[in-house]
Amino acid sequence: MKIVTLTLSLIIFAFTLQAQPKKIYLANDDHTDFMWTGDEETYKKAFSEMLDYYIKLNDSTAHLPYNLQSKWNCDGSYWVYNYRETRSAAQFDKLIKQIKAGKITVPLNSMIVLLGAAPAEATLRDMYYAGSLKRKYSLDLSLVLNMEDQVLPLGLSSLWAGSGAHYSWKGVCACATKVTGLDRHKHQMYWYKGLDDQQVLMKWYSVNPSMITNRKEYRYNLGTYLEASHQANAVIDCKALMNDPGYPYAIAGAFGKGGDDLKTLTSNFPKIAREKSDSAYQVIVSNEIDFFKDFEKQYGTSLPTETISYGSTEWGNSFASLAEVSASVKRAVEKLRTAEALYTMIALKDKTFATDLVAQKEKAWLACGMYFEHDWTADGPHITRKQRADWQKKTAATFISYVDTLYNRSLKRLGQLITKPRSATETFYVFNPLNWTRTDYSDYPYSGSAAIRVIDKAERKEVPFQLITKKGEPYLRILATNIPSLGYKVFDIQKTTKPTVFPTNLVVTDSTIENKFYKLKFTAQGVITSLIDKSTNRECIKAIDKLYANDLGSGTGNAGEKIKLENKGSVSATLVASSYKPIKHTTKLTLFNNSERIEIENYITQNLDAKPITYSFSLNLDKPDTWHEEAGAILHVKSITKGGHYADTASRFDWLAMNHFADMSDEGNGMILSNRDAYFMKVGKSTNTKLDDHTPQLNVLAAGQIDNALGMVNQDGDSYFEHYFALKPHTGRFKSNEAMRFSLEHQNPLIAHAVQGGPGYDGKQFSLISFSEPNTVIWALKPAEEGIEKGVVLRVWNVADENKPVTISAASPIEKGFSTTHIETDDQTLPLEKGKLKTVLGHNRLHTFRLFF
């Protein structure tokens, strides 16, 4: 009897599934092409007017069945910010109520931004305003978007999921592109999973070939960013999709109405849903979230996963068309690490510090993301390239101004909180913003006598020093040893008639510079033609196409130009080469007495035309294997079929993201290349459709217009560009923790500032937080967004391929600990053991914690 009953139940269940109508979700939006169809003020006005219209329309249809109720989808949190600034408190409250009720959807991203090649922390700060909305109004914001650009980075999946996102959809333009294969995605619905196994549900439909070849058609828009531009045709497209054997699902969605329009005002979606619904198909006016929840419920456990990079960005290549401005944003993101670490130490003693910067901070986080707004092609119909460049510079300045203000204030204020005896001479502290003990050089602004001794107060010993000049300003450079994790040491400057002469192994001749680690040959054009690693007696550089290392194109150069010795002392030596070939530039090469880092400073000092300018680094490797940091992931530069992380098709291979570093090695040796300023690199002779994984050369994109002269023209007149690199040869294969720690040390130098003296911190040394696991690197340390009373936020990245147990200790016992999203929401309590946080960090995973001391 039980068997008969079970069989009958299965038959009824199967019949019910067959009898249920298939579902088509149509989502209305106005795709934001900011600074494309109108200027900034025009767009702000349009955003608020559209929200006014849809708040009213949504209310007017609230009595209808769910599928016929009007709904609206913003494509960025900036819409909400702008509405708050332009409407009354009552109107804003009404907007929040509609978001909470599911009538209006707001994604976590500020706008449609190109964040694959941008720093990981920029991706997170872009979502901070949405995070504040989630906390303040208890909103469920679970959607995030990366639209129109034809490629999709891998690391975004981890950053998104770690920030609380569950769903994403991608629609491309299929225009201004060199990407092929957009019409044949292997999976159109899948779990977009990162290297850390975090994932979001992704909708990315293939583009119909006719859409690519005939863009005037109103049919076949699925896969684009305006799938529902013609709602009746979108229903036909979805029906065809669900009858395709390659799409075995009874749920489909067509999202996106506005296209490139400035403003979208339509009440047609409920009308089409009523007209096109029947016994076989139910058409639903969608807030996009409803589609994903329905789809996940029906198919979530059986969907395929993809852990693949389709390229960092395509239109983002144009960051290099405004290269120095883009570099300044990248530098500011990195500088934020030090500024906020200092800020944390101060806020623990002075809760009122920087509270006047709250509004400026909110604007800075929005600007940090919006700088990478996707219309970098700058070829809009009503906005000139000059207007676009001016907006980019204004947006960059908003972010950089906040970082600089916080940084400068914090440097000074910490100096006021460190104890200093009244009888002390000139005293300064050296701060380490990273989470391991460091020995490195530090530069303190100083214009006094050279007849001095510099004393490490904690170890009561004299340290090596020399006087140098940087960008026209005098500094005291010291060798600072054993600077504590996320902490400082204090040094005294004492006058003496007999300064100590410290031994040095630095040797400089006309064209060579060496220390106990390396010997380099350096040309008057700033090119390194030879780099001998003394530990193995190995030549690390080998010319490819007559290009060596740090080579702008001059190769071995020409006679007539000379190299100068800028300084040489007990800490470091610096050579300077200035040349007009192939462009006007100056290069500084520095070796250190006690460091394995080779530092390179490049300054291009002329305006540049559209032609791409690259620094080539040609390496003496037999079978090169390349790894690099994409946003939120460390990737292997090979195709999936060869064991790497890159897709075989529908990708862009010529310019890959180059965040903190790239590493190229073979079975026995390799080279880490730390990159402070640039965004992109080309591996070997890669093309847009093919990865070159056998030529041992890295070409770093300094500046230029890449695709069909898209982007800003002639760098918008800029004639000054900085590109700092650092090199470190290594033995053996690539090690992610070594490469990351090396590049972070290069790009986050030890910072020195005067001690004024005051109650607060120890007058010799102090460490705020320390970690037990060397594969863990600190990504951010900051007061919580709502203030230090809400705890200290700590973000760490386990860059290892395996889970790692870690103990996090603090100067004072940790009273409470929470796991939180990267945008500081959804806290979960963590167990503590004797005032320490002991937890397991997931492999390849970025974690964020909230701690109370």
C-alpha cells in the first residue's frame, strides 16, 4: 500500500510540474551611462525624477496581483544617495519603504563600474554606502552588477559574496569590443564561484548572433544590457530560450529597459504582463530579486559552477588614457591602509578624532567606486572627452582629498599621543601599517645638521642613517629594525661632534650598482641590462626583441647621455638616468645595504599621444609561468584547459589586471615585480584572443589609448607621470605569500613623523595587533563606519591555497569578536580564548572581523 501511495504521489508531482506555467520575469530599469547622454547635474535630476515617477506608479498598482504590480530597478546605490540629497525627508522615507517592500531594487554597487582591474579595496568601498543603508534601515540588499563591459573578472565573485551579495546578472553591449564568443556561453545560469569557494548566482545569457551583426533589430536582445527594451519581443525571446535544449529551465528573465537613454518613464510592463500571461506562461513584472529567488529554489542545487576569469576589463583599458590621475587614485587606495591604521590607534584613545569628516568620508567612498564608472570610452553623443576628463579628475580629487586629510591629521595626532620626556631632543616615530615585524628604511622630514646620532629608544642602540633629498625636500633616511606589527618604534636625534661611520656593501661605478645581494648594469635611458643574483650567480635579465628591464623602448640606449649618483650612504644608494629617448623621462634606481628589494622610480615628463607606452621586463627564464593579482584573487595566467584560471573564449587576453604584483618563474627561479601605479600588463606577446604563456616578458602599460582611440585624448594635456616598481629575484616556484608581502612592503613604506609628546602611548615602541599566520596579510584596519564605539574593523586575506588557523592578538585583550561582511553588516559572534581571537581562515579568502577591546 505504501508503494502504491508513493508512486501515485510522484505521478501527481510530475503532473503538477508539467501543468505549472513557465515563468518569464521582465525587469524595468534605466541603465546609467553617467556623463554620456548628459552632464552630471542632468543625470542627478533625471535620477530623482524617475524615482518620483516609479514610487507613484508602484503605489498605484499595489492592489493588483503580484505579477502585475509595477516595480523599478536602480542600477546603483548612488540613486538613493542623490534622492536623499535632492528630496525631502518624507519623500526619502517613502523611497526606503518601497525598497524594503521589494517595489524598488537597489544593488550594492554605486553605479555600473569597471572594478576588475581596480584595487580590491576600491571594489569594497564602492559598496560602503549600500552597506550603511542596509544597517540603518534593515534592508535586504543582495544584488550586485557588472554591466555592459564584455568581460567578467574572477575575483569579483569573492568580493561580492564576502560583502553579502547573493545574485548578479550581466548584460553586455557587444559593441566597441574585441571579445569574441559572446554568443556561445557554456552556461547561461550558473554559480559564479571564487577561488575561496564563495559564490553568487549569475545570469549571463548568450547574445544572439543577429544582435551582434545587426544592432538595429528590436528582437534578440537577451544577453545584452537592454534585454527588455521591447517588452513584447522580450517575452518571445524568453519563450524561445526556454524551448532551447541548452537552457533546461522553466524560468527565464529579460532585464533592462533604458539602454543608453537619459530617462526611462514607462507604465508598459504591467500591461505586457497582463496581455502575455496565459495557461502556458506567466509573465511577471520583476524586481530581479524575485527571479533569482524563484530560480534558486527550483534549480539552485543542480546548477553548474564556474571559477573562471573572462578578463579583467575591456573598456577599463582606457584608465591608461588618463594615466596619472588613475595612478593617483590607485596610490590613494593604498595610502588609505596606513591612514586608517593610524586613525584606529588614535580613535582608541580619542573618540572624537576625525568625527568632523563623516560627510566627506561618505562622498569619498562613492567617489572611490564612481571613478571607475564604465563609460571610459568617452565617446558619448552629448559629452565631450574634455568634459569627461574633467569629471574624472573631480571625482578622483574627492576621494584623494579625504585620504590625504585623514592621513596628515593622523600622522600628527599620533605624534601628540606618544610619550616624550621634556628633556628629549628631536624625536620621531616610525610606523608599520602591516601585520608583521619589519626591518626597512624610513624617511623622516629633516633639514638639520648631519653631525648627529640616531638612537633606537627601544633597543638603546644607534642606527645607520644618511641625508637624502626627495622631490626637492630634505629627509633623514634611517635603517629601522624590528618595527612591530601594526605599531611603531621611537627614535631620538642627538647632536654629536663625531658621527658614527657605518659600514656599507654598496658599490657604485659609472654604469653599475651592487650590494651583497645583486649587481646591476644601468643605462643612461633608465634600462637595466643586467641583474646578477649573487646568491646563485645567475643572470636574471635576457633581452627579448632588443628590450631588457624597465625598458620604454630604448634597449641598450645611445651614447651622449650620462648617469648621475644622487646619493650613497650607509642605508642606500641611488643612480639617476635622464633621457629624451624614446620619450622624455627620468629613472631612479636604488639598492639597499640590508634589503633584497630593488626599487625603481620612473618619471615621464612630457605629454603623450594615443600610442600605448609600456615598460618591458624581459627575464632569463626557460619555461615561464606567470601569476598576478586580479581584484580579489591571485590568478594563474594560463587558460582553463592548460590548468590556469582564464577562459578559452569570450575573454580579453592582451591586457590583464596588475594590481600589487606579477610573478614570472620557471622550475628553478623567478622574479617578483611589484607595481605601485599601473593597472595593466601584457604577458609576452599576448593578443586580445590568445594568451602567450611561453615568452618570458612582462609589459606594463604606462599610458595610452588602447582600442580604436577610445578614452581621453592626449592624456587631457597631462605631462607628468609616475611609475614605481620593485624587483626581487627568487629561487623556486611562485609563492603567493612571498609575492604579496614583498609588494605590500614596497607600496606601504615605514612612515616617520615627529613626536610632540603627550599621554597615550608608550615612548619607546608599541604594537596594536599581531598575527600568528605568515600567509595572512592585513587588508584594512579601521574604526567601524559608525564610529569606534561600534568596534574596530579588521580585514585580512589568507592568500594560501589551504585553510589556515590563526591567532589574532592585541595590545589589550579582545573583549568581543564578530565575523562581518566586507561592508560591515550581518555580524556573527566569534569565540575568544583568553582575550585572543582564534579562528580558521578559509583558503584564498578575504575575511572581515569586528573587534572590541
